[in-house]
Amino acid sequence: MLFAATPLHLNLPNSDISYLDNFFSDEESQLLFNQLLNHIPWQQDNITVFGKTYKQPRLTALFAENSKPYSYSNITMHPHKFSEILLKIKTKVEAYSGHKFTTCLANLYRNGNDSNGWHADNEKELGQNPIIASVSFGASRFFNLKHRTEKELKKKLELTSGSILLMQGETQHNYLHQIAKTKKEIGARINLTFRILN
């Protein structure tokens, strides 16, 4: 499978992050967004932060080739089987990245109030230097990155519909990332994050 466009590499020290927009065409992206929105069994989990429990500010679903649960932020998710649509997306992501993924965490940001706080994808099940492939459909949202200790090392990137972001190497050891809330009137966004669970 050939990918004509050249990815943008974020030149942040101690990281390996690349971004490619139009990984899926506008037409494909719109079709996939509608299919995923209507066919994924979305759920809203409770999350506990600093002893307080509240509803996670987005909807999620987990898919895997196996029955391995995935835990993050004191939430344990049990996977559904990959659907035909997700397998089609997964195959294209694997051809592009050169990696075979076992698991996909899907996120639905319903509007600008839905968000994902500062975190790293560094759970031990993901291994030493995890690769995360993140595909977006629907409304564009800003993706923020910051170094854990060196405050001047930061980046803000707009993730557009049909784009793919790859984070690998030492990225999760050195950087945190988030999707911040926005007061802008904004439509729904679906984000699929493909991972390899050991």
C-alpha cells in the first residue's frame, strides 16, 4: 500500500512523533465517522482523581484480538471483538506504521466539553517503548504535548478528520499529552488509538 503524502515529524528531543493528514480521504472519513458513531457500543466510565469520582468527560470502548482487559486511571476495560469496519481501518494503519496492533481504545468527544487530561500512555502492558497509532474522524481538536520536566519543550497540533498520529520510541517516558476542553462550538470527534498489549 503506497502513501504519497510526506508525514510531518515533530522535532521534539527524546521523542519519535509523526503526523499525516488526509490519511483517509474526506469522503472516507465522513463515512467512517458515521459508521463508528452508530455501531460502537460507547460507554461512560467513572474516573477517580485525587480521591474524587466523576464521570469521565468522553465516551469510550475497547476492542481487541483477545480477551485481555486494559487498565488506565483506575479504570479496567474489557474488550469487544473487532468489527469489520475497525479491522479495515486497523489493516491500513498497520500497513502504514509497519506494526501489528492487538488492541484499539476508541474515544468519542461529543463536543468541546469532552476532553482528556494530561497523561502518558505508559501502562506496563504496553511494554518498554510503546507505539500508539491515533486516527481521528469528525471535528478537528487540538492535541497538546509537553515535556515532563523541561517546560519550554511543548507543541500544539491540530488533529484533522482522516489524520494519523504516530507516537513511538521514548515519547511516553518523556512527554505528556492531552485533548483540552474548548469553549468553541464544536462537533463530535472520534479518535481510535491502536496499541500493542503484551
